[in-house]
Amino acid sequence: MRKQKFAVIMLSFFFFCLGIPLAKAQYEDYFPPGAGPYFRLGGGPSFYFDGTLQQFGTVQNARVSYDTGFALDMGIGYAFNKYISVGFDTGYLDTWIHNVNSPGFSTGNAYISNVPFMGEATLSLPIPHTIIVPYIGAAVGGSSSEFWANSFGFGDNNNGFVSGSAWDTVFAYSASAGVRFKISRHFSAAIGYNYFATGDTSYTYFDRFGNSISANFKGVQVNSAMVMLQWKF
């Protein structure tokens, strides 16, 4: 029996590689419908909530507004069946700082970017006899956040300014929802919404004398509109 099962699995893999369809009875005894590894890639515009510069020199709790940014999403994982999948989610999000609400403050063309690394779970609800698959998902983990600027601050003796890059790693989470359209057995396209948020960040700079100055921000909150492609193997 074990030899027979192994032979069926090997033949299924061989025919799959050749693109030859199998009768359902040959593989569904061992693999639930929709099961298998997947790879996802997508992107779209991102819209940032107003934030807060919590501390920079003598500046405290100044409102920060952001430009429209861009979000890139990538995920790999495994679908246990056509309803439930788990995996690893990463990508890239960035935005330029549009304004810091403190008179005389220079944004210095500063931007903030995030590279998340999170575990995710997705619930899919295929509509019978259609190609439409609504889904919802959630992810939790961390994010590596970069702050870059060219003379961010006042540039006076009390506050100074910072230039170049600084990094912080913080807690992050996201939630998503959308509709996937099955193009073929192994390929689908989706349109969706993603909410991403991080914990508060602190970017620390040092001058040539070893003195430090930090730009402390309230964590970002981002709404993104996504177009995604997914391959299931």
C-alpha cells in the first residue's frame, strides 16, 4: 500500500511537470483540493495617516504629514486546502515626509521606508462554480525601518539637524482583504486592500564628537490598494 501511494504521488508530480491533467481521483485521495505551496507578488499606491514627530531636540509632538507612497508585497507559504493558508510576508513600503508642523522646520527631503518580516494567515472563501475567491488575512511580526534625510531639522545650536540614513527594527502587523480571480489551476490575480502599521520608531545619529541626536516618530499607519499575482505549485 505504501509503495502504491508513493508511486501515485511520483506519477502525479511527473504529469504536473509535463502539464498533463490527471483525473481527480488520482490525487485528491492524498492532497485536499487547493493544497500546495504558493508564491505571491503585488504592489500599489499607499496612503499614510498623519503621524507625529514625538521628539527631536526641543521639538515635541509635532504633526507630520506624508506624501502618497508605494507598497510592494511578496509572500510565500502553503495552502492546507482551498480555504486556509499560512506563510511568510515581506515587501517594501516607502513615503516622503511632506511637512513637519513646527515653524521653520526643514524636512530635508526625508523619507521613511519599511521592510516587513511577518508570519501571515489567510482565509479564502471560494464562490462555488465561479472563478471568484474573496479572502481576508492577517500578519504579525516586525519591520526594519529606515529614515533618510538631507539636513532634517532646524540647523540651529539648540536643535541641530541630521543627514544620511538611520535604522530601527520595530513591531509590525497588517490586515488584508480582497478578491482573487482564478485564471488557471495554478495562477490567479487579485485586487485588494492592505492595512500596515508599526510600533514607534527612534532613529539615532551621532556627530564626529560622539554626541547623539534622535528623531523619534509615532509608528506609521498605512492604507494600500494592491494588485497581486499568485502562483500555486
